[in-house]
Amino acid sequence: MIWNLAYSKYALKDAKKLSAAGLKDKAKTLLDILEVDPLQNPPPYEKLVGDLKGAYSRRINIQHRLVYEILRKEKTVRILRMWTHYE
């Protein structure tokens, strides 16, 4: 079953930064995995805590992460950020 991907306005801005940084292919690979199964392991994912409780993240590289939440009823993965979330 294919999951729908929905992007926040921040994620759309982050996509431009990823492309400029040469990380577009790595992010695309992760997005393809999320379409098939957002909880597939590997690559590993982390459940987030604090302000982002209920969301998950996967590493794009050592500094940047793809942060997303899963909306099960809608079969949608909402991409929140695709750049660093440590700001």
C-alpha cells in the first residue's frame, strides 16, 4: 500500500536548501521509503520527544534529518522538516 506524502511549508523551503547542498538524492531515497512504509527499518528511525513528540526522524546525513509524522487514518505521512531540527 502506498502512503501519501504531504509537505509543510517549512519542508518545501528545506527542499531547496537540500538541493543546493547536494543532498537531494539522499532525501529522495528516504521519501521513497516513507511512501512504502513509514516505519520500515532499516534505515533506522527515531521517535522524537519534547515539542516534536509523536513525530519521527531519519538521518539524511550527520547534521540534517527528515522529520515526519504519520497520520494513519488518512494513510498520509506529513513531512515537517528536511533540514536540521536543532535550531
